[in-house]
Amino acid sequence: MDLWQKVDLLGSAAQWDTCQGCGTQMHRHADDLGRWIYPAVRPDGRRVRLLKVLQSSVCQNDCRYCAFRAERDQRRTAFTPDELAHLVDDLYRSGRAEGVFLSSGVCGGTHRAAERMLATVELLRRRYRLNCYIHFKLLPGVQDAVVESALRWADRVSVNLEAPNAQRLQALSGAKDFDGQLLGTLRRAHALREQLGSRASLTTQFVVGPAGETDAELLQCAAALYDELRLARAYYSAFQPVASTPLEGHAPTPLWREHRLYQADFLLHTYGFAASELVFDGQGRLPREADPKLTWARQHPERFPVEVNRASRSELLRIPGIGPATADLIIERRRFGRLRDLRHLGLNSLGEHRAAPYVLLEGRRPAHQLELWSAPGRA
């Protein structure tokens, strides 16, 4: 198998790992590599193009949803560290990619598989002296020495929890230990990051749907991780069944559910909401008909309307249609005068329509506010 065949196979194998949120305006980069350069957002907000790839598609695990589970008849291959480091160097210096998102199947044991990944990353940093962006996926249960090296070399380190708790994980994998191999590894990564003073960020990913988990379970788990481990992001991947796996007959998870989870997750890590404030139905699901922020606002009429000329930043962020950048702009503009018109808030027309029912401007409701109470919308 030549190098480009490996790229196509191992890029395809990595497609289930997520490095961007739902609804992004960025798109995959099309070139002779095909489909395996993806957009991602760095911890500092800058956008980068990453080669998303596996070190090896050979795996001894039998995760019930995975295309590369051990018992599935599937063509397999692997990069040597030299091959993959040379490829990333070439892509970086030619401007086609700005870094790599690296994961791997578990072949020959977790430690051996992780060592091959580390060898690749060390070559990039030492031999090629690349300052490229590196997202390193920690394999379940890796030793502390591996975690330390990953934190030294990578910009972002992650552990896929896959499910919000041990009970739900049983539906996805009978072999993985949620508290020890998965959550335990994420906690050790946080502790070692603090000890080393590493600037690497931590993330995790959930598979949405096949374990029967509720949206409430997922978001409560994410909120706990944000509080306990200073997690940078949680990612949500809507389940899509793969042929010849135990879950091939399971219905795919609708993308609208993934989208609602991302919207609710942003309320947790950016807007200052607590998980207990999110609104769910009787089955622990986020409503489909309206986004989570608008749903919360409709449930709390006592909090509105908000006088934007006096509101704190946290109060502004509760208003549908107003995000962090707009809240900061409003506070800045208030230094130079009173805000008397929706146009002074720095919103586009859609944002004005979303915010209008929930604001006061110098003690007055916007003129067209009443007709908007019944209008459907998203915040």
C-alpha cells in the first residue's frame, strides 16, 4: 500500500473524531488529499486546517459502534512515525494544512500504540522543528509518562468519554472502564497539566444516541467537567450506524439533536448558565422547536424585559440574540451615551428580532416588540 492509499484509508478512519462544533461556516479543504483536511478552532479562537488521521487502523477493541472494531472485516494499515511526520511536514510547509489531529487504534496494547503516536509528534517538534498545531488523542488508560509527553508536545489533548456515565458506556463497549480508563485518564491529564504548568487545553467527545442517554445526562456531565477539570470543550457526535457492527440496525441520531446540544453547551461554558437552568422535557430532552436560550427566556418572564442601559454583562448574556461580543459592544457604547434604539445594540436584523421582546431601551420597549412574542425564532 503506497503513502496516499494510507492517507485515504487512515483519514477515512479518523472521520468520527470531532474537532469542530456543529454549524460552523468552515468547510473541509479539497485537494489531492481528498476529504481529510478539516477546519478546527484553536483555544485562542483562531481557525486552522488540520489533517485528521489515525496512526493505525488496527485495533484490538470491540466498541459496538466503531468501523474499526477488532471483529469487523476491514482493510487495515498503519503509518510509521517517520511516514506520518514527513507527511505532516510536507502539508504544513506547502500551506495545505496547519497541523494534525492524531488518534489511533489500539494495536499491541495501549502503551505501545501511544508510543508510536508520541514518536510521530516528537519528530514533528524536534526533527522538523514545526510549530504547527497538534491535537493529541489520549488512548484509554495510558500511563502517566505518555500523558506528560503529550502535554509537553501538543496544543490540545483529549480523551473520548463517548458516554456520560459508566452505565451508558456499557451499551457502547463492554471492555472499556469509564471511571478508570476514560474519566480517570482525563482527570490525570488535568492534574498533570496543573503540575507541569502546561498550556495544552483538554477536550472530550460524546457519541450521541446509541447508548440511550438523555440530553440532560450529557450536559450535566459536560458541566461537571467544565467545573472540575477546566475542560476547554465538549464535542457531540451524532451517531451514524456502520454496516457489519452490532449497532448497524440502530437508527441514526438526527443532526438537529447534535445542534441543540452544542447550543446548550455554549450556554454552559460561554454564557454562564448552570446545567440546572437548562430546560428539558419530561424525558430529559432539549426541545426541538426552539433553541435552549430562547426556551429558558420563555420560562422566566420575571427576568424580562432587561434595561440594556443598566444591565450587567451576565444579564445581557441572558437576552436572546445577544452573545458575548455584542454584550461587550453594548457595554462599550454605554460609555459614550444612552442606547435608545435597537440599532444601537450592534445586532443584525435577525438579532434585533430575537432580542426585541426581552429588552428595554431607556425604559421603553422597542416599537415592534409586541408582534414578536409569538414569532418563532432562535437565540
